[in-house]
Amino acid sequence: MNTKLNHWLDFCRALAISLVLLSHGRTFLVPLMPETNIFKFGGFLGVELFFVLSGFLIGRILIEKINNQESHREWIPSFWLRRWLRTYPSYILFLFINIILIFSIRPDIFPSVLRYLTFSQSLLSPHPSFFGEAWSLAVEEIFYLITPLLFWVFFALTNNKKTSINLAIVVLITLPLALRINAAFNSSLTFNEIRTISLFRIDSIVYGVLGLIICNTPTFNKMKMIGVALIPLCIYISAQDDELINNNAFYKVFLFPMANLGFMFMICGWIHIKISKQIMYIVSRIARWSYAAYLINLPVIFLLKQTLPTPTTYASCITQWLLFFLLTLSLSCFIYNTFEKTILKARDKLISS
């Protein structure tokens, strides 16, 4: 992977977490500036961008493993170990932080810890309110678990690596789509409830894998600008009132892949864009802190809401909003440098040995 590619993917990662923080941080602005509630589109689109980006990055690793290994299954345990050592330690840390916060600034029903430890808290039902941001991590972990197994099964059946990859992608796109169609027409689930169910959502990550496979084809280049145009359309739709979205079966089924396709075309189509070193100095750091920022930002909101007075002026609203960003990024930097980097170094040493 060349430097430009790393820069662009870092930019996308920094953009994704910035969208999430924009959405969550609006809680400090809405009391006096209700029009800022449109920023809620950032929460939806930021996570969808994270999903597609993960698919693009992990898809590269998966396809290289499949194509370069003589055995079609021996690489799977090391793949799982690397992915889980990247995501699981921070997840566990914040799971127990949020359990502690139940008794103080973030009250909730005590969770089924075993379900959270196994990422089974929202397999076929909406994510519980406790540690609500964990729903997207559950989607990713289920994807990491299922995808290599599907490749393995299809390779065992076909003895063809390319065919096994294609069949796995088809299954991982069509099954969640079918589940969402059934939910949209045969249940009372809201858009946000459907959004958090793991097996309804793993296709969002698969679009990143698909983009990796088709990005050099003539069809992709012809469709690139049309595909990217889906992003502003999704911004407009997801900024609408929740009631409008919840009452629309089409949105419950297809708004997700619309956003995913838009980001697939954005990531793959603009991958050779040049970004100045000055911008990347900031962007690359935000990208590194993004996982910690995703996990810490809601506890920061609860902390600020608990300790600061309700804002009564525009200046106090904006001050608290900026403080939220500053505190979230500062804590994320601390967590990355003191915890995540230590885990990553230990992982690389463990697996390389």
C-alpha cells in the first residue's frame, strides 16, 4: 500500500469520526439552535463510512490470505487473532468503564455481560440501550467471524478461490438485505432499531470488499461520479425527521446500501488524490485516535452534561460544544498512546513469533 493510499484512507477515517462527533455534539447546540439537529446525519453516515473503510482494508487482507495460502483454512485463526487483538482490548476496557458509569453519570439497566463479551447482544434484535455505541463494533466482529468461514466453505465446495470469494460476497449482501426487507414489511422495528441489528448490517462492510475488487474495472470508472452523488442524497435523507424515515420502508431497506455504495465509490474513486503534508499532520493523528474517540465520546457528553450548567446563551452553547471536541480528542490521544499502542506492539510481537 503506497503513501498516497495511506493518506487517503486516513483522511476517510478522520472524516468518519468527525461526522460522528458532529452528530453527537449537537446535543450542546440544539437547546438554543434547534436547526443544528440536522447534524444527526453525521452519526449515520460516519458509521457507514467506517464500515465501508473497514471492508476495503480487511478485504485486502482477506483476499491476499486466500490467494497466497495453499491451505484454505490455516490462515483463519491468525486472521481472527490479529483482528481481535486490534479491537477487543479497547472494547473490553470501555465495556467495564460503562458498567462503572451505570452507577454514576450514565445510568442504565445492568447488562448481560456474557452477551457483550461475545458480541451477541444484537445478533437478531435491536442493540440494548446500555453501551449503545457498541452496536457497530458488534457488526464488525460478526463480519470478521463469518466471512473467513464462508470463504472456507465455498472453497471446499468449489475448489476455486475466485468463485469462493464471489459467492461469499453474494451471500453477505443478499442475506442482510432479505432480513431488512422482512423487518421493514413484517415488523414494527424503526429505522434506528434495524440499523443496530448485526446480521441485518454486515453487508455494509462487504461493499468495501466489493469496491476493492471492482475499482479497476471500466464499469467502475464510468459509474464513479454517479456513485459519489449518492452521498449528498443520503445526507439530505438522513437529516430528515426520524418519524419520516421510520415510516418509510424503502429507507429501512435501501438507505444503508445507498450510503455504502456512495462511500465505496468515494474511497476507491478518489484514492489517488493528493493531500498536503500540513493537512495530513492533523488528519493522520485524528485517524489514529478515531477508535478511542468513538468509544469515549458519549461518556464525555454525559460527563459534561453532569458537571456543566445548562447553556443559556449562544456563546455558552458553542463553548461547551468546542469543549466536547477538545476533551474527546485529548482523551482519545491519551488512550491511543498509553493503551492501544501497547496492545498493538504486543500483538505484533506475539504473532510474528
